Amino acid sequence: MGKQLISSGIKQRNKSFYLSVSEVMMIVIAFHQLGYRDFKTYYIHFVC
């Protein structure tokens, strides 16, 4: 049935946009090991 629907022209991804628990834990563990003082700086320089 999904193949017969007319698309709206907007590309849609079938992947969820949430992080898994293991991804969040990796980010938090790396934050503590690398010694950043605040999470915003860490996120901007390391995660992004």
C-alpha cells in the first residue's frame, strides 16, 4: 500500500532522530574522560 501513495515531493528519512542509549553513554563517558569543564564546549568541539 505504501508504494501506491503519491509522495508530497519532500524527501523523508525512515530513520528515527533520537540517539540510542549506547550513543548517549559514549558521549557522556568521553566528556568525563577528556576533562572538559562544560558540556556545551565539549559538544561543539568533539561531538559535532
